[in-house]
Amino acid sequence: MSAIAGAAVAGASCTRSMTRPSHVRPRAARTVSTSAVASADRPTAPKLQSHGRVFNFSAGPACLPAAVLEQAQADLLNWQGSGMSVMEMSHRGKEFIAITDKAEADLRSLLSIPDNYKVLFLQGGASTQFAAIPLNLAEEGDKADYVVTGAWSKKAIGEGKRFLLANAAATGDNKSIPDPSTWNLTEGAKYVHYCANETIGGVEFKAPPSVGDAPLVVDMSSNFCARPVDVSKYGVIYAGAQKNIGPAGVTIVIVREDLLGRARASTPAMLDWSVAAKDGSMYNTPPCWSIYMCGLVFAHVLANGGLEAVEANNEKKAKLVYDAVEASNGFYASPVAREARSLTNVPFTIPSSPDLEKAFIAEAAQAGMVQLKGHRSVGGMRASIYNFMPLEGVQTLADFMREFAARHA
């Protein structure tokens, strides 16, 4: 891990080249002609990072630290002298077991996960957990509560209804979080489910809700490891990796041990958390490469200040975009209530003209900022500024927002 230990979190996404082993040839930065974008109307030239990389505002898969990518590149053909790539190793061999053990240990350290919680590395994405949760925590005919604040919590309750009596304890407007005093929680509910951050709408809980004795189950896919979390407040935390901690392919499930062993008899083995826990997440061949990459990310974050540093950087980045919206005198608008605005997914619109939104997205791409188009279900723009989008990238976006508004206001 020494190759990645020195990179700063703020510039982690792709901005700093690390020392490479002598056998790894550095890639030349891609040359991009500015003739297509330079004009009296659009003077800003494309701004690229090292290796010719753009600022990638994708909602996922998302930007990873350049130092981590370079470490993976260096190890690709021959992991630490083993003579094998991680993609070629037996998942039951000592080399890969060492990789998974360290990844879990580093994640436990990052989140201060108590000993009475299991950490599972699973497949199928967070969406598969929409079914696994009721199958593991409830019987047919049992009740569970869902707090619905956007597209992903709607999908979660929709899947839940196939397996139990799923109650919408609260339903938001995709722009805010319903007042907890109005929630209709069910007595005897087997669990209460919510989505910590709605990726599409940009609605985020700033703290876990108080729901009484029912186990609290949370989808943290788009703000996992974006800030310190008190794991002990939850029964189950689950998250897809591809936003903040690695590439697509692995889903993290952190489950309190007393909630294991409750799965229905009909639960498929691949969805039974107890099976995964018993077999060390290796009931079948796990997503080896994705777990390895997550492990590199965990080590990188630990070496650069931990989640406290990540949170501070994320707050700076979000403030840059929201400040640009607020200072635009109405040229831009944020659809989300201030108290629920996400630190990681920032939607904004140009209320006066959808055509200008199209121009904004096209010109931003020409200037080296890509994937700013809002989700197809809501339109507008969306800046996904996950952990490893560098501060420089968000500053570049904020500057472009001001310049674009000045030309079109």
C-alpha cells in the first residue's frame, strides 16, 4: 500500500501521479484540441487532469483515486510477486484471503464497526438486498415500515411488498424529508427501512432517524463512507460499492449478529446472510477484483485522515456548488429543501429554459466536465461529487456555472 499512502484525499480522484515501479510505463496525457470549443462565445478550453482524465460527475460508477488506479495498474499482471493477477487467483487461496481479510479489517477501522456486527461482501448490487432484507428479517404476513423519500426507497418498498406487509410510514415529495413526528410507524414492525441519500433526487438524511425498538435498516449506497457513522444505531447497513468505495460488482452488508439466523426456510442460499457470514462471504466465488479495489480504497482513506477528512472535503465541495446556485440571482435553482440537500448528489436546474440546460451540459463536456445531465426521470443537471471527485473539479464546475450564467442571464 506504500504506493498510495501519500496522496491527499482532496486530490485523490485523479490529480496526482504516484511513483511507479520501473516496469510500469506512465501513460502520456491525452492531447485534446480546443478548436472545437474555443470561440468568442465559449472561451474556456478543456481542463484535463493527469493522464488526460476528465472531471467525471457520474452518479455511478464514479471516479476513483488516481493513486488507487495506479496501484492496481502496477499489480495487474503480478500481484505483489505472487505471479498472478488478482483476477486469476483462487478465492480460497492464501493470497486472496489475505486481500479480503485486510479489506474487512480496514473497513472496520474506518467505520469503527463493533465486534457484534458481521461484514459481508456480496453480489447483485444493493437492489438485490431489497428482497434479501424481508427474507432475512421477517416471515410472510409480518409487517415492516418504509420511509419513502425518492426513487430508491420507492423501489425498496415495491420489492418489500412481494414478501411481507410493507407499510409506507412516510412518503415525501422527492424534495424533502417528511417531519418524523408525522411518521406512521407500525407497532411490532420487524424493521424500519430508509434510504440515507437519494441519488436521483439529491435528498439526504443528516442523521439516523429515531424509530423505537425496531431494527433500523438503511440503504447507504450513495453516501457510504462519505462521513463517520455510528454503526451501533443500525441493525443493517447496505451499500453498492460503485459510488464512493470502488468499482461496481460488490455490495457491502453490515449486519448485527442477533439479526442473523432468522431467514425464512424458503430463502435462497445466495440471499441468506447467515450463509454468507458462515462462509466468510465465499459461499461461491465472490467478486474478487471489486473486493480488492475496495480494499485499496479503504487503505487509501485510512492513510489520508480517515472519514473525518473525507467529510470535511465533501462539505467544501458541496458548498461550492450550492453557493453558485444561490448566488445566481435565480438563474439556477435547487429543487431540494435546504435542510435535506445532499453532500454527494447535487441536482440543479435552469428554470427559465430547458434548452439552456442542454447547452450547459454540452459546453461543460467540451470543457472537460462530463456526466452532468440529470437523471432521465427528473431532467436538469446533477453533479455527483462523491468522495474522490477532487476539490479542483468542483471549483472548475462552480466557475463554469458563474461564467455560463453571466453569458445567458
